[in-house]
Amino acid sequence: MKATINDVAKQAEVSIKTVSRVINNEVSVRQATRDKVLAAVKALDYQPNLAARNLAGTKSYSIAYVYDNPNAYYIIDMQKGILSACKKQGYELLIHPCNAKADNITQEISTMVKQSRVAGLVLTPPFSEMPEFVQQMKQLDVKIVRIMSGDVAPDDLTPCIMVNDHQASYKITQHLIDLGHRHIGFIVGGAEHKSSSERLSGYTQALKDNDIAISENLIVHGEYSFESGVHGAKSLIAEEIKPTAIFSCNDEIAAGALFAARLMNIAIPEELSIVGFENSPFSRQTWPTLTTADQPNDQIAENATNLLIAHVRNQSLKNIVTHYTPELVVRNSTGRVSTDKNI
């Protein structure tokens, strides 16, 4: 027979309310009491019914991840990190993919929040970078944590996890410059994502600091997709002054650029170096493997979710800002610039 909360309370010799507080990870329980309750939960193999708990009380034990992002690996890592935090803290996760450009998007998310009784929202780009949308969500009395690109939070609307794409991009570009590259192409991701402009600005800043002229002909605008990498690389290689290296705004774009180079019989990295960004599985599945920047999306997401749940429980009253800077990972797709070969 399935154990109930009454069984746990009886075995731990505490009240049902105390068991509930322990299960909900509330801070107002002594450690010795918490240990007794958790031991009883384990011994009885008690499984709380989170859905019933949502219906029975005034509190909600669900949070939602709202996203519109074409990068499947990014979404998988985010879901993994959010779900990890939810499981540890006794919360359910609602996944809500949608179109950020839809005319009725605010109404759609508002309806979801009300009908699903979610306590909080984890927002990633482009939603996290839409202040009017965030303001309207806050009017629903729902807690929000945003994951954003940049080194400084743009406002104090919500707690934020900031990813310093500019600095990471600067380091990648400097790595290429240190290898002797001066004609470095750049394939930009989707314009609606601030990460695109932040990574582009890191690239241009590194060029300026090394007295390398910025050529608009070496900058190609695209989307965060494999196809953009293919088209972008072909466009760059068709230029009169050809790049000796291509910096792609993410690993998927870089994989496409590498594919295009292979089609044109260009040796990587002997004739052309290619770098990506994020350290997604794309960077490890290509040949040669891609030099990239390691962005720990699952860790970022778990941190954001813990911060959100702390706000839901009123354990954290300040709009905390946490920072991450992706780190350079050097692999086989970059090498010293060739002086005796031309693409």
C-alpha cells in the first residue's frame, strides 16, 4: 500500500505540518527534525503528489520555462538544469515553447500562468530581453528570473543571470589573432538575440585593440542555424580578400561553416581556422573538433531556478545579479595562419 503523509508523520513522530515544511524545503525546521522526516520518507518510499499539492493549497509548486529558441542543444541543457533544481526543491516544471514574435504572445503566456497556477517563470532570450513583456508578467504577481547576455543588468525588474558574451568573444578573437590571423570573418546570429550583438562587439573590440581594421565585408549576418553557417562561409570565402579564420556566433553555425569549407576542399585548420561558441555537442561531433567557448547552460539554468524558487519562498528579497563568462576551449579547428597557401 502506498505510504501517505500521515504515515511519514507517525514514523518520524512529528506533525503533518512539519512533514509538509520539510518536503517543501522551508527553512523554519531544525536540522535534527528535518533529518528524522527525510529518513522516514526514505524508509517508507513516500512520493509527494505535487499536482494534488498544487490543487489543495494556496501555494503553487510549479514553475514554467518559457522559450523561443531554434538551438535544440541550448534548450535541452536549459531544461536539464531547471529540472534538476525543481526535483531537488520539490517543484514541478512546465515547459512552454512559443513564438516570441506572435501578436498575442503576452496574452498567451498570461493565460498559461493563470490556468497552470505557476509560481514563477524562467525566461531566456528573447523573452528575457523584452522589458515590456517582463513588466506585464510581473503584473500577474508571478516571480521571474531572467537569463540574459551582457555584463550589467539593464534594469532592476527581476533577478538576473548575466552571461558575458562580449568578454568571451574577445578572448576567442584574441586567440585567433595570437595565431597570426588578421583577416577574420564573423558570422552573426539572429538579430533578436542580444548575444549576437554582444559577441560581435567582443570581436570588433579585439580587432581594434590589436590595430586591425574592421571590414564590413568580413561580417555576415544570419541566424543561429547550420544553414547560416554554410551560406555565411561561402559568402566570406567568395570575397576578394578572403578570411584566414571564421568566427561563428555559435557552434551550430560553425559546424555549417566547416561543412561548406569541406565542400570547397579547404583544409581545416591548415588553410582556414573556424571557431564556434557555447561548447555544445556540435563542437565535439565535427571533424576536426571545434575551438569554442564553454557556456555551462545547464549550470546557469539550475542557478537561475534556485534563485527563482528562493524568491517564490520569499527567502531572497533583493534582485540578485549573477555573472558567468564562457571560457575558451581550444581544439583542432584552429591553427597558425598559413603564409604559403591561399584559399
